[in-house]
Amino acid sequence: MTTSNTSTSTTPITPQPSGRRTTAPDPGRGNGRSDSTAADALLWIELLLRQFPELLVELAPSYRSPSALRATPAGSGPAPAGPTRAEREEALRAEQAHGLTPSGSRTSPVRLHISDAVRDITDGVIELDEAVHDRLRMPRPRREQVSGRLLRVAGLLDRAAADDVLLEHIRDEARRMARRCTRALGGAEPVVRVGGRCPWCDSVSLRAFPARRAVLCVNPACRCADPACDCRTDPAHRHAWSEGAWARLAAESGGDLAELTGATADTARREGGR
């Protein structure tokens, strides 16, 4: 099955809201950080290449084959014919474009979250491909399927390595789309256990959530002293420490800051290895 890859928009590459400069670094300057970012970007692209076809399979309507034998009660008329191939293709196009499903017999329910994920990832890959070519001052890329565009972007990572902003944009977009694909397929969010005891409840319940860049206490009975934290009023809420509080958390919990930082590293190797 194929998806439409037509698009007229090009997403400009913008820096993350951390105040980083938007100018490209000196092409002659190489560093380990760029190598690490490029390697992680490639791993996210490979993960997306593996999982996106599975998403298309999940989207395809599961009609009963017209050639399959059907049990027909004695004395009843002939069973109605199943949808033709053209009808199935038209139904799939309608579901992809509008989230609509035809009336009549089918064996799977409408799955709008799958359709939305396919559309979002398809559009995102198109825009990423075009943005990379624009940033590298290359001609606009020719139309291609999602897999072809991803392979094309992967092939340009060496050229993109001279531009930290471009390289991080590729990594971040590939990570976003791969993660959405994983979630749509039912994958769970990665969780990493970290050492130390929770400063609030003194239990060994600290967990790192790399996708959120946060550390949470997963003890349901834990309550902190911050009156603004929802863990005091919402039993389903967990107290969380963002990146700026990790050094203090390590000191108060008796944990190791290096271990904590490594556990919260949001890498494709961790996501794809689960």
C-alpha cells in the first residue's frame, strides 16, 4: 500500500527555545558532539524505517476476501459479493484523507489514531526532506515514498554535520516521528531505574523517563511538600524533577548525577532496543 506524498509546504529549520545561535558553525570544525548527534539521528531514522510499514499494515482495512468460502444457510439466496479491489482502494484513500470508513461488513473498527499518525509522519518526512535540501542549498527533492525520503535524508547526514542546527533538527524530527509511530503501534514509554532514595518518601522508587527528560517518583503514596505540585491533590500524579533539579536530586537522594544524566539520555538505541 502506498500513501500520498504530495506537499507544497517547506518547514523552516528553527532553533530550539534554548537561545542557541542559528548560524551554522565553521564547516572545518569537527567535534564528538556532532558525531554523536549524527549517529543518533541515523538510529532514529532506521527505527522509523522499520516501524512505519507496520503502521501502514495497521491502517489497512481488513475486509474478508471475496474469494473466501462462506457458509450459506439452506434455502437462502446467494451471499452478497465482497467489495472489489477498486472499492477497497477508494475506501482506504477516504480513511487516510478524512478518517472516514465505508458502511458494510469489515472485520476491524475505525482506528483514527493510526490514520492521524500515518498522515502526521508522512507530512513530517516530506517537510524534513524539503527543509534539509533547502538548508543545504540543494534543488528541491523529487517526489518519493516515505522510505525513499528517509533514506535520502540519511544519505545527507555527512553534509549536514557541518551545521549543528540542521543536524539537531534532523535528529529531533526523526525522534518525534519515530516515537509517535511507536506509540501508535502500542509501544510503552521507556523507563529506567535510577539509584538513590526519593527525598520525599525515602523509597527506592526513582525512575527516569527519557522521553520526558524527567525523573519521577513512582511510589503511589509519595507526597511532596510543594503546595503547587499536583501530587498533593491528584492520586494519579507523580512528583517530577526536570533537568534543572537533577544535581540537587542526586545530592538529596544519595544518587549519582552522572548515572542520572545517562539514564535520562533520550537515545534511539534505548528506544529501539526494548
